[in-house]
Amino acid sequence: QLQLVESGGGVVQPGGSLRLSCAASGFTLDNYAIGWFRQAPGKEREGVACMTSNGGANTNYADSVKGRFTMPRSNAKNSVYLQMNSLKPEDTGVYFCAVAAAWYGANCPRTELSFGSWGQGTQVTVSS
């Protein structure tokens, strides 16, 4: 069964950094779309970053995180990461990774409904 496990969340001061990990099991990170989402208290879940296995070097980032977040991956470890730098209080929330399996397009899905597998989430708190 496909499973996703996030880790790396915690409490950090504004301006600090965190590196989140998403480890996948039950499938190979091939022909997929994988994204990071977050949900802040009282807000709707939003996409943070997304990439596809067939999208080359292209990674999509939300405008709010461009220049601060990156999404490295390790196919050998079936893992992706979210490197978060220059964190702001508004980055606080529960972060999820999600996978759309058997995704052959170069572009990311247009809706989170296409992501059929979700991790349990990891809490990120940015506070002084």
C-alpha cells in the first residue's frame, strides 16, 4: 500500500530554517506528481510546491514561498523534501505531502483532488 510519512516539523524563530522530509513506501517515485500543502489555523489548505517525475527540472512554488522554499528529491530513497528558509510567522501550519500516482503529465495537477495519497502532516510553528 502506498504510504507517505512526513517528518522534520517543529518550532522555529522567524528567519530560521526547517527541512521537511516525505518518505514514500509501497511505490516507486516514477510517473508521479508530488506536492507539499499546508493548512494554517482557520484557513483553507493551500498548495506550497509541486513537481512531477516527467516535468524535468521544473518545480512550481506558491508566490508566497518563492525564493525561500525549495523541493529537493531523492529517487533512490523514495523521498522528497521541503527546504524552508527565511521562515515567517505566516508559514505556520500543518504541512502535508501528497502524491498523484501514475501521473504522466509534465505539469502538476490543477486540483488537490488529483492527489490520492496523503501523509499525516507535520506541524511547523514559526514564532518568537
